[in-house]
Amino acid sequence: MARILITSALPYINGIKHLGNLVGSQLPADLYARYMRARGHEVMFICATDEHGTPAEIAAAKAGKPVDEYCAEMHAVQTELARGFALSFDHYGRSSSQRNHVLTQHMARKLGEAGLISEITEEQVYSVADGRFLPDRYIEGTCPNCGYERARGDQCENCTKQLEPTDLINPRSAISGSTDLEVRETRHLFLRQSTLRETLDKWIDSQKGWPVLTTSIAKKWLHDGDGLQDRGITRDLDWGVPAQFDGAPWSGMDGKVFYVWFDAPIEYIAATAEWADAQGLDDSAWERWWRTDKGADDVRYVEFMGKDNVPFHTLSFPATLIGSGEPWKLVDYIKSFNYLNYDGGQFSTSQGRGVFMDQALDLLPADYWRWWLLSHAPESSDSEFTWENFQAGVNKDLADVLGNLVSRVTKFCRSKFGEVVPEGGEFGPQEAALIAALTTRIRAYEGHMQAMEVRKSATELRAIWVLGNEYLQEAAPWSVFKTDSAQAAAQIRLALNLIRLYAVLSQPFIPDASARMMAALNCDDWSWPSDVAAALAHMPTGHAFSVPEVLFAKITDEQREDWASRFAGARD
């Protein structure tokens, strides 16, 4: 049994996330966590809301609430949506937690003691209209590298180039839109990550098998232009982790807080400590996941994120952990994703364009969305959500292939043999061929899931479902029953066990439907089908079952047209 630590990029607290956010980190992380648990491994799956910085302050102001109250309310909302999508976090924490305050300040102190923090007086953009310094991400303008007109002052999300606000062409305040900006002096703490460039470069080179997307983005930041730059870790804000330790402000840093990019990844560790606290466990319970001197040396640590988060997780967060001089567990594998676009454009919160997590659950159960999103995950390139593709995927994969098999088998058995696994007959060449084909496919499915190849895993799982339909079509127990009821009984006995096998295999993708399949079969044995022949004889003759309700209802053309119109918003 392996020990697997899984973290998903932290969603910002300022609003409900759209489907592109979901498939870019949390959903594939959940897929992997569920699969690893199903294979008997010990899993710690951690996520949290990212609550500090200007986004939270502005969202709270718009809502007319104190920022701490707003964050608490939105954390509850996001927690409920995570439950709605069956995301199986071991703990869903908050970056504003006391644990994260203490740990962030501890990390800063250790970095300072190691000579990796410098105090720099720099020029930052001040918005006269807003009466405040603007954090980098709240300055927008045209990227000098690719021409994208909505680049942020810290990074262009289009080409991922690291930027300074003064690099932007035609900069403006993202808060008010004002161009009345001034450059004023302010003093801040900087992480001297440039001194760790060679260490980070060698570490990245030692990580064999990382996705090309992950490695290429990291290398680009390391080597393009002047290479990896030192980065500010404090900001002139009210909301955040105070720039202090041992209860006293860092000299000259009164009223400043640590920059959100610095404290947010540390919350992975802090959230695991929050989990231990919630379980009534001592610090050794979380330290065995994070400290190599406390047992974490045998942990495999996997991170899931969108490509815009890759630079911080391949460079800045490792620089923090390495630079602290303490035995923290470093990531072993980073699974990064491109973007999911919406119907010819981008998802847009401000323009109401696209489907957001709460809206999706109002339309259909979570499994419909989970299946389509994962089977179209933007792994090697950006992918696109269209209502036509969504309808086709649901109707053909879930309703016609999986749902139809479950319905046909259970209803036929009830009508001819009653609601019990029938006895009689023996397996023959057709069944032997099915077992061989299933074994080959399941081993391939396991390989893709182990390698976190999400789309290939979905393709293989669908192929496994198809094998069952092809078997039923060829065996035709409804016809065989007329001349050899015992043989038909054997075929249906296998098919009922096949439903259980499908429930077990499909659970990482569609957990709610899998649970309904198992409940209908009156079965609670989720053991993995290492031996396919044994799995297809798992439920004995006489075992009672019930016919489930329709697993997946088809999406009608009328529904599709209505939803496409309702969520069109305005074109970007």
C-alpha cells in the first residue's frame, strides 16, 4: 500500500467557479484520489479556499460585507458545491486559518535566517482614484509580449509570461478602470529565489515523466530573458497574514501583509494540519505527510492545477520549502491542464457567459458533468465546451451505453427469473472471450489511471462498457431464453455481475451513479476486479437485487437549445 498526497490548486474565494476552473484542477484530482483509494492506497486529498489579497477585499466591498464575514460565507458556499460535485477531499480548508498564519510567518522567518529575504524599496503603481497601491493582478493592460489586451500586472494568462506592472502598455486599474495611475515608492520583502535558480533547475531536471506542459512553463520562467527573478512577498493591504513573526512586525513592515501567492501554497500544509485538528489528532498526524524527518519520505506527492499556476508550484513554492532549510516534502509530480473554453470564446463571470458550478447542478446531477468534463479534459491543448458535444456525450456514453445495459439486464431478469441472480447454465466460449477482452481493457485502464492520463482513461472505460453491450447483442439472452432458459440464466447471471464490475470501475468518474448501481444490486463490496473471471461470479445465485430507476436521462434538443440560449451571455 502506497501513501499518496494529493493537492488541488486553491480556488479563489471571490465567487462561484465555472466548469473550466473545475476541470482544471479539483475534478481530475478527485478522479485520481478516488482511483488510488479504490486500489487500496492511503490517500490524503487536500484543498482549500484562497482567501487573501485584493480579490477578496473587492468582492467583499461589492457585497457590502466585512471581508472576514464574506470569506466565511463563500467558503461555506464553495464547500457545499464541492459536496455537490462529489469531490472527496479529506479536508477543505481556508488560507485565512490560524494554522496558515502561523506556518506562513514561520516560513518567512526561516527564509530570513537563511539570508533569502531582502528588503527593497521599489516603485509600485498607486491609483489616485482608488486611493491605494494596486497589487500587480489589479493592474490591467496590453501584454508587451503577445498583445493580449487584458494581461495582469504579474503575469499574462494568455502567454504565461511573468510581468511587472510597468511592463504593461496602456495600464489601468482593474478596480475602477481609472488610468490616473502614479508610480510611488514603497518598501517590501522579497524572496531571493534567483539565488536558487540552479538548484531549482537541477531539481526540475530530476523529475522524470512530468507533463511537457508543466516542464516547458517552468523552464521558460527559469531561462527566458534574464531568468528567474526575485519576487516580492509582501503587499500594502489590510487583509492577509501580517508580515510579522513571534508576535512582532518585521522591521519596517508595519501594516503590511504577506503576498497571497506566498501564503496560498503554504496552506496545503496548513490545511493538512487543520485536518489533524478536526480529527483530534496531534501534529505527528499531519507531519507524516509533509516532513521527511517524520515519515513523509515514502509519500508520493501529486499536485493538480491549471497552467497559469504552474510557475508558482514549480519554482516559487519549492523555493520557499527548499530555502527554509527544513525537511519539507517536495512535489513528485505536477499534473497541469490547459484551458476549457466555452462555445467559441471564454468563460466570463462578468458577462454571465458559460456554466458555473451552482448552475450546472441546478440543471443536471453531478455525474453528467463529471463524465463529460473528464472525458474532454484539456490535457494536451485547450478544449471547448459546446452544448452539442455535451448532449452527444451524455446521450451516447451514459444513457445509450452504460444506462441502457443496466436497464436491459435488470428488467429482463425481473421479467423472466425474478429479482434474484438466476441459477442454471454454464459459461461458454462467448463468456470466456468477454472475460479475456475485459481483462485486457481493464489492465489498460489501470495503466492510464495510474499515469493520470484522464482522457485516455475515460476512453478505455467507455470501451469497457461497450464490451458488455456487444456481448449482450451477440449472446441475445432474450432469444436464447425461448429455447434454453438455463443458458439464458447463465448469461444474465454474468451480466448482473458485470453491472457490479462496471460500478466499481466507474466510481472514480461517476460516483453517484456507481453507488446507485451497487444499491440496486444490494451489494456493498467495492473490491477491485483484479481477477475478472472471479468478479463476474461475485454475486451468487439467489442473491436479491432490484431494478434501479433510469441511471441517465437523455438530454433533449429542446433542453439543449434552452440552455445554450440561457448561458450565452455576451461574446468576449
